[in-house]
Amino acid sequence: MTALAPIKSTDTGDIASLRGLLCEHGYQHIPVLDKGPRIPGWAKKRITTSQVDGYLRQYPDHVRTGILCGNDLVAIDVDAPTVTVSEKLIERLTEVVPAAAQAPRRTGKAPKCLFLFRATEPGEKSTTAEFMIDGAKHQVEVLRDGQQFVAFGDHIETGKPYRWNNGSPLDVKPDDLPAITNDEIAAFLSDAETILAGLGERKEEKPRAERKDAGGKSFWQQVNSAAIVSPNRWVKTLFPGAQHQPGTGAWRVSSEELGRKLEEDISIHPDGIQDFGREHGTNPIELVREYGGAPTTKDAAFWLCERMGIEPTELGWQQRQAVAIITGPVAPPTPANDLVPAANPFTADAAGGLMGQLADWILSTSRRKSPEFAVMASIAFMSVFCGRRVVGPTGCGVNLYLAGIAGPGFGKEAPLQRLVKVLQDTEMAFLVGAGEVSSSSAIEKILRRKPVVVMPWDEIGDVLEAINARGPGNWAATIRKAMLELYSKSTGVWFGKETTDDERIGSPIHSPSLTVIGTSTPARFYGGLSDKNLNDGFAARIVFIAPTRRPERGNPRDNGLGVPKALREAIIAANKSFPWPGMDSPGKWRLPDVQPSLVEVRWADNDAERSWLDLEDWQENEIERDETRDGIVGRVAENAVRLATLRALSREPAAASVTVEDVQWAKAIMMASIRAVDDGVEKYMTSSAFEGLCQSILMALRGSSDGAMYRAELLKRRGIRGADTKMFKDAIVRLQETGDIEQTDGARMVLTASGGRAA
């Protein structure tokens, strides 16, 4: 076949036709801004023909068109900017995979190119290592489920349209693509890495913790560096079945020994470690922890030192401690990113200390006993109680934005009422701010009187709806900007809104600490949330707390009208024992024009810091995997260290330090937060009337006793009865294609298990 004529990325008519044809041919497409989409949850989007025009209107700047890979669609991206290298890789590809000679081939910035295949079996994304050749990065990537590639439009660098040879997705349907097996993919990647290694220098990815050490001389870095250049001294002990590869200096650990799928080996070379079963780099310490059974990072590092015959003090360790000697068989592998501890963080015992006492009281005085909301209110209390007093181990403050999301009957009101009550009864009512604000000026006015404050918002969904309302004169829209700024200003200075009022010019607010706690129903909250909030970092700053079970009912005697003496005394004692630094009097923490002296809460040990760095690494890897996730997970690590700091202060206000347990508790809350917002966005947030109709149909079916309803009954339901007949039919077809409802005669709609039907 000849090369396909380019399609202009500026002609919306052509773009709509192109995307409609892709739908007809069975490809899942996604609108693309530059090299990737900026559409929340794009990896899970399944755009139908009827939605093409709607997405064009909603994302008019996404003029490029990408194609989503999947279990049955795989793309091999030869990212080689040097002609001779690209030719060698393509020649090897056609040798290992003869069908590649007939595979559609996309070219954007030659000699880089991409080949499209039909996968014979599911698989995951895999890559070679990166190599520097003639000053440029070279790599081969295999794109699978969860990835996309730009198929049509102008290349972001050359400004010229992408071109296809051997056909394209517009004239070759997925079932007609050349087939490729996982064995062929693995063989080609192995050969490709050999070719790249012979032509260039491997680009080593240093562990995140090492990159953060400006001097590059941390103990952990030196241990890893020493171990990587001397693999012969420790690899065989850690992996008894490892095979040495003469001539390369590398050791190969088979997938069988690792307990993995085929072709997911680990290569340990003096130039670095390549894990073919993972998408992130690793280092000797992490290998010893994961496969050797070392209980802590320190134990893993000390074990490596012992194998290399090096005293830890020679590499910067300050205090020699006992080492767990690793013996016996290799421990079974554990998931690299299993960041959620088994323990439930939403209990009084898990919160511990002052937070635990407060959560216990809230539960004992609530008619609806929601542990999640009790802990949420306790966190808000500690956040304002310690606000403008402390700085966490990473230099951040402890102010938080908390959103409790649940339907009616979950007891959302009581925790907010108890929060205010306990502050009033302990003579700290001055920490309570407005329950409703109409603009950033209102927030600024409050902070100029109360530089540390908690605002309990009964219906945070209404605030979001007001913030995102369109039209001129919407002062509520300024609330978002103020909250974005104030999130990170609790250890700095905020000047508020620019004004021509001479009396306010040059009047900074030092270390403003704004904590917000709000509740809402899912429909109102996500109805008020916008795509913009999911992209600009606003949602990422919020800790979402959503109970998954309806709370137990209680019959409290006093309904929280009085705070128990023991709880009041515990709060007073915590306040007195706090080590106030560098002030004439503790009362100065309440003066906005005074820079407070903040107490630094440090890590209890290196293991605690390492535990938090693991979460930060996960966050950055998640964003690299899908950059649109930045708007949801971009502040996970920062929120976690704030939560962990508060737990440490709750346990021991006089001499707090953040432990591994504090970090694990905070991680669990943040992982629950991500699950809550992902689930909420998918169920309740729509970007078009069509998607809203689909969601309404699913919600109606989920609400029926058996997950089934007759068409006539369904058409009477709220959110459905106003839809026109064609849109309703299209929605049913869409839900059948996505597997959410069963293929029926059309008279009765039946929910599938994947659509949410109870097992």
C-alpha cells in the first residue's frame, strides 16, 4: 500500500469524520492536545460515534487524534532519532517478527516510527533501557493497555502531519492487523537492547531518594553505588539461580526464580539494573528488601556492606546497629507499589493519641456512627490546633482541605458540630471560621483576623458549584484561586488580593494556615466539580473521605452537648506541653503580622523517611504513566506527610517525630482518597449530556432490587425521562458495547456484574 494522505489538524469537519470512521472500524480513539490527552480518565474513555462532536466542542484544542492500545492492540515505538540505529532496530524487528513487514507503520519525526499489531494475548507495557547515542536518547517501547499513541494530526515538533505506510487504522481494521505474540515481543526487546548497548551508553535512572540529595553523598547512595559496581559479591547470595553472562559483566535473574511471568527477568550490570517486569528503576537496596527479606532499608544496606566487606561507617553511617542477616531461600516477591497497609486507618485506635480520643467521643455521641467522618473531624481539629505552630519534616505546614462525601443517612452533620463544640469548650473558639464564604476577599478578611482557622462547610458541593459557575461577576470563582495559593503558604507569606486601598498595601499575612472541612452528597459534590478542577491541582489538594458502608445507628444520651472532662484536660495538657519556640508569649501565634517561630517535626529515623519517599516515587511514577493523573494524585505525598505529622503530634505533642507507623497510616488515608475520587468521578461526574444519560441509566439499574428494569419504567426515571429517543437508544447501545448492561431484546434492561450488579 502507498502512504496515506495526511489529514489537516485544523479542519474540524475532517477530524470528526476521521474519528467517526475510527469508531466504525473498532478502534478506541482519544482527542490529543500535544503528545497526549488532557482529558481526565482518558485511559478508560470509550468514545462512541455519537460522542465525537461533543468531544470536539468540549476540547476544541485537542486537534490531534490518538488511539488507545489494549489487550488486543499493541504498538511498538522505535524511538531512535539516529538513522543508522533506527534502521538496525527495524531490520531486527522484521527478522524476529516477520509480520512487521506488513504492519501499518506511522512516522511523525523520521527516522522514529511506530508499528501497529494485533496482540494474540494480553500483556503489559514494556521497554528497553534508555541509551545515549550521539548525544540523543534512544529507546524501544511496547505500548499496551493504558497507553495511547498519536495517530493523526500535526506532529508537535515538526508541524507536519503524521504519515502512514502499509495502510492505517482508517483502512485496516484491528482484526486484520498482523499478529504478534508475547514471546516475539520479548525476543525483539532483548535484541533491541543488545543493539542499543553496543552503540551507546546506558542512561542510568537514579533512585528518587538519591536525586534529592544535593551533595550526592548520602549513605544510601554510596551503598547502592558500591554494590552496583561489585555485583559478583552479593548477587549470587541473594539470587542462587542467577546466571553470569561472560563478556558483559551482567547477572541475569530469571522470571522463574523471581516467581513472575515469562520474560520478566532482572539484569544486574555494573552500569545499572534493568527490571523487565516493572516500569520503574530499582537499586541493590530495594532488591535486598524485596527478595532477601530484609525488614528495613537499613538492614538491607548493612547486609550489602557485609557482603562487600565494607564497614557502613566508611560509607557515611553514623551509628552501627544490629543487622538482620539474610539467609535461606529468596522470599516471594511482593507488589512494588502495594502502598495500602492492611489496617483500616479510619478507627480511633489507628488514629491514636489525641485524635483517637476525639474520634471516640464523636462516635459515642453520634446517632449515625461513621468512623471515617469521626476521624476526619479529628484530623481537622489537629490541623487547626497545630496550625501556624509546626513545620513537617519536608518543610510543609499542616493545613488541610478535607471533603467528606456520602449520601443521606451517613451522619455527616455530627462530626462538624462536634469539631466546633470541642474548640468552643476548650476556649479555642477563635480558631473557627465562617461556615460559608462568597469570595476570596471573604477568606482574606477572615485570615487578617484569624491567621490560623478552620472553616466547616456544611455543603462543600454548593461551594464548588458556585466556584465553577460561568458568567461575569462570579466572585465565588476567586475562592478557588485563594485556596490554591493558601495550600502552600502556611510556612510563607500571603499578601491576599491586589487592591488600590493604601491601607492594605504592604500588609502581609505571615504563615496563614487555612483548614477546610466540608461534607456533601456525591451527586452534589461531583456535580459541582469540573474538569478544570481535575487538571489545575485543586482536586489534588483535597483529601477525599467517602465511607463505603452505611454507619451503625446509636442512641446517645447527651448528643454531644458537653465535652467530657477527660478529653478537655487532654487537649489542655497537649497545648501546655507543646514546646513554644522563640516567642515572648504563645499568644503571638494568633497575630497575622508576626512571623511565628515554627517547631520542626522531624523523621523518627531513616526508615520513616524512606517509607514516605516510596509514596513520593509512586506518585511520580503514576504521573509519568498517565500525566492527566497529576490533577488527582499530584499532592498525595504532600498531603500524606501533613497527615503523618499531625498523627505524630497527636501522640506526643511535647517531642513529636514522624515514624513509619505514622506514614503508613497517612498512606492508607491517601490511597482511600484516590479510590474515592476515582470512583466518584466515574459514577457521578459527566462531561456531556450523553455521558450524563448513561450514568443515569446505570444508577437507575443499580438502584433496582435485581439490577433490571423494563424500558417503559426506565424512561420515567429522573435524569432519563427528558432525553430524546435517539440519545436514549445510543446510550443503551453504548452501555451494551462497554459490557455494563446485557444484550437483550430491548424491552428489559439488565445490569451486568461489571456494570455494578451485585454478585
